[in-house]
Amino acid sequence: MALDWIRSTYLYIRALKNPTHYGQSVTRRSPSSNCGQLLMDPPLHFSSGFSADLDRCGIEAKLQELCLKNLNALSAIDLIRMDEDINIKPTEAGRLMARFCIAFDTMEQFSKVVGTESLFDLVSLVSKSREFSDIQLRVNEKRALNTLNRDKNRRTIRFPLEGKIKTSEMKVNCLIQAQMSSISIQDFGLTQDTAKIFRIGMRISKCLSEFLSHRSEAVFPALLNSLILAKCFRAKIWENSHFVSKQLEKIGQTLSTAMVNAGLTTFSQIEQTNPRELEL
């Protein structure tokens, strides 16, 4: 079945046309070994292009080995289940991965959740997601990010990071917290990155909460915090934020700040306030 799928891919067509151009990390096995043994034995990996003298059968064999290597990786973190005949069935986690279009590396991080993670731990976990790999830390952004992280004279993020902002992962973490803390971000590039991070983050956090809800182990603290985090991503504020009015249509940072300064920090207070006072 795997080979039938490979034959339908663009990689297969191009590998037949120009085999030396497609260097792949493939699994080496002895000619006498079968698929069942390949799944049981620790694989040996080597990186090389397909040899120019390989015929169609040789290229198919290498592509099949590559496919089996990745199937084993999926099976190792319980995204699929395979039997000795290579019959493949997705698990609930695998279905979530496909539904939310989550990268394998990100799902691998999810599988390492032990169940006692705090809200900050989950923010850090989401910040490590492969989906943010194209978010780069620019030299001219470090000063602004460090100010958001730690500054005695200004309001800073909820969970300050240790040291200075040195990696893209720390940048993502800082921008997530800055947005949820309703801290104004002046740099245009950082504003654009923040918008992108939240578009992706809503999908990742939703997947994480559903992933943990299907775990058989007792992971209630992490599940609770993942649900809170998913809501925070959707609302773009922390669960204990005073800037609740930002969730209302056409209410941005400026108007929300004015409401907070006026003591309107809950929806019930806003509802009970005279409309004329709100207009002022």
C-alpha cells in the first residue's frame, strides 16, 4: 500500500527522471531481511543520492525503505499503528495531526508532555513548534524584545524569560506573551510576526488541547492549562487580563486601555455602565 502511494507522488516521477538529484536519508537493510525485520531491528541511516545506474525497481526499493523509516517514526510516537504485514491505521493523535496540519516534530514535542506542565510550560512548548521555523530573530529586534521581557520602568510580559532574547524560540515566546499581556508593540516587523504567530498558534494550541484530552494517562493539570492557553490564543489576552473589552468588535488597544483606566475590567461592569459614559 505504501509503495502504491509513493508511485502517485511527484517525488517518484522526478526520481525516475533524475535519480542523482534526489539525495535522501534512507534506511539500509540486508537483501535477506524482510519488512517485518525492518520494523523490529534498529534502522541504520545514511544520506546519499540515488545512484544513476539504478533501474526502476532499485529506485522503488529505496523509496520504500524511506517510506518505512518514516512509518516507523510515526508509529514510535503512536500516530499510527502497524502490524507485521504493514497494515496501517491512524490513531486519534494521528487524525488530529492531519486535521490541524501539524508537523511531525511538533507532535513529537506534544508526546513528551508528562501531565504536570504549567501554563508557562505550555507556552514554551508551543513556542518550540516547527511551524514557527520561519520566524527569524533579527539583530535590530533584540532591543525591543528585551524591553518587552524585562524593564523596571515599563509593564512587561507575564512570565519573563531568563537572560536576553537570543533565539527565534525566545522571540516567539516573548511576542505571544506581549500580545496576551496587551503590551503595545511599536516595531512594524514584530507586529507582522505577532499576527502570523497567532494565526498559527490558534491551530497548534487547539490541537494540543484535543491531543491531551485523548491521552489515557492522568494529565489533568496539563489538559486544563492547554484549554486555558487555547482560549487565550483565540481571545489574544490572558485568562486573568483586565483588557477583556478587546474581545468586543472594533475595540482595540487604545479604547481597551481607556476602559481599564476607567475601572471597566469585566463584561458585567461594561454592561451595567451607562452608554453615555462609555462614549465619553
